[in-house]
Amino acid sequence: MPGQDVPSVGRHRRVLLLRYGFGLEAITLGWNVVGVVVLAVAAITARSVALGGFALDSLIEIGASTVVIWELSGTGEARQRRALHLIGWAFIGLAFYLAVQSTWVLAARFHPHHSPLGIAWTAVTAVVMFALAAGKARVGDALDNPVLRTEGRVTFVDGMLATAVLVGLVLNATVGWWWADPVAGYVILFYGLKEGVAAIRD
């Protein structure tokens, strides 16, 4: 589980750390595969652009997790560099999506319907993603693996986006502030763009 302590002693420490890293990525991958389906249903039901966009973010996270699983199964600086570049471009893709989505929603003054399913899923997803991100950061530091650390930041952004979407959905449902979600999206946009450029430069 993400909250458990990472083994720090023993001759098989690296093997255990790698196994722990694989486990974290498997949880992330499985959660987002299910999330794409749940979010698609919620987005269509509520006619919510934000929920549809979050489904796209889940697809990016699936790609990032796949990259890390591929990287952890091999060694070499060249392989790490390729993996970092792929994750970096995933960040930039997410930032581009947020820029387009947030601007379009604000310009069109699009008012989505209320979505209890979307609120429940994004609330639980935020908690799970932040826990997974913390676990990946610890294991990445222990292994001195920049790819796992970088993908952990992708997971953290996923948690931030889940929180932003959740706040937007709640404010829209309670006080009719339909614009809260796209405004929060701009904040995450700058964070994602910064991390994407840093990953590509690394």
C-alpha cells in the first residue's frame, strides 16, 4: 500500500524497492483504467467538459505509468532519458489540454449539470493519487531513479487536477459557480508545463 514504509535494510533491498515501485505503478494503472470508464459515464450524463477532460488526464496517466513500468524492467541511462522525455511530453500534453479546455469553457460560459458520481469519484481519486505520489517519491529517491520520481509528480498533478475538478463540481452544485473549475485549471496548467519542461531537459 502507498502508506507503508519502504524497506531500508537487507541484501535484497533493491529488489524489494523495485517490486514496491512496480506495485505502485500497477495500482495507478488499474485505477486510471477504471477511471476512464467512470469519468466517461459521468461526463456524458452531466454534459461536463471538466469531467471529460479529467478522463483525458487519466489516459495520460495510463501512458506515464506504462512508461515507468517499461523503464523499471531495464537499465541504462539512454533508456531513462527516453522515458523522461516521454513523461515530459505527457506533462506538456496535459498543460495544452488544460489551456484549451479552460479557455473554451470560460468563453462559451458552459454550465454543466450536477454530477454526484463525478463528485464522489474525483474526491476518492484525489486521495488515492496523493498517496501514490508520495510512495513513488520515496521509492524513486531510494532507488535514485529520476523516471519514477518524475512520474510521481505526474501522479501528484493528477491529484491536483482531481481536486480542482472536485471543487468546481461542488461549487457548481451548491452555489452555481460554473467558472470555478476552468479557473483552477489554469493554476494546474502552469505547474504541469513547468514539470514537463524540466523532465525533457533532464
